[in-house]
Amino acid sequence: MASQQERKELDERAKAGEEVVKGGRGGKSLEAQEHLAEGRSKGGQTRASQLGTEGYKEMGKKGGHATNEESGGEAAAKKRVEIDESKFTNKAGEEVVKGGRGGKSLEAQEHLAEGRSKGGQTRASQLGTEGYKEMGKKGGHATNEESGGEAAAKKGVDIDESKFTNKDSS
């Protein structure tokens, strides 16, 4: 453990833009760099447990080719480095990419998440802000047993479906 004097000196160097903690790149103080390094380490450990040893190694191979101009996949393809993305499987079957529920690989989850996001944006622009909010209120009551409309009606929640107008057809 560093003394208070050493920590003060490290903090000053960090404030000057130097990386003083391995993995703390971007932190503007010693404490910020320590937090960044800890978070990156935990994130890497979580990812490794999700993908398994083979998948994590394969993903590292891909990432090792990344530059500021190209993703790891693009650079590896240019260099004709073979990356076996089938190893990027989600071991436990859980969602590892927000919105990627149901995807059996990292790539599949990324594609699902992107599609769901674009679908939601399109629907929001079609219905307008009020309609989209009202539809969300209805959907928030949905369960596996009944639709949002059925559940809302049972609970006596008023849903104004007149707001579900398609802006494009007005």
C-alpha cells in the first residue's frame, strides 16, 4: 500500500494525464484510475465466465487486431487471420448483450439487440411520443398468462388507445 505522500504524488501525475494504475487509462485522478482498473478487471472476468476459455481466447485474438480506424474483425479479415466466432457461445444461455435475449452467440445477441432497438425507434416515430408512452403503459401490464390490454382492464387501468395513431397515415 502506498503512503499518503506517494498517493498524493500519483494523484498529481494522474491529473496531468499519466496512467499511474494499470488498467486505469482515462481516469483523471488516482482514485478514478483505481475504480476504472477494478471495473475493467471485473468486466473481463465476467465476460470470460460467460464465453468460456476458448471463446474468450478467440475474442482476444480478434480484439488484438483492432485499431482506431478498424474493428478487430475488419483488421483480422484484411490480414486473413482466421477467427472462429462459433466459439463466442454464451455458455449459460443468458443475455450478455442488453436486448440480445434469445441469441445463442455473441454475434447473434448483438444483431438481435440492434434490430430490437431500430424496431423500437421506428415504432416510436410512427406512433409519436404520446402514443408510444401509452402503448408502453399497456405493455407494462403484460404477463405470460395475459396480454397488456387484458391485464390493464382487470386492474382498471385506463389506456387511451386513441393515442395509438399512426403519424404517417394522418
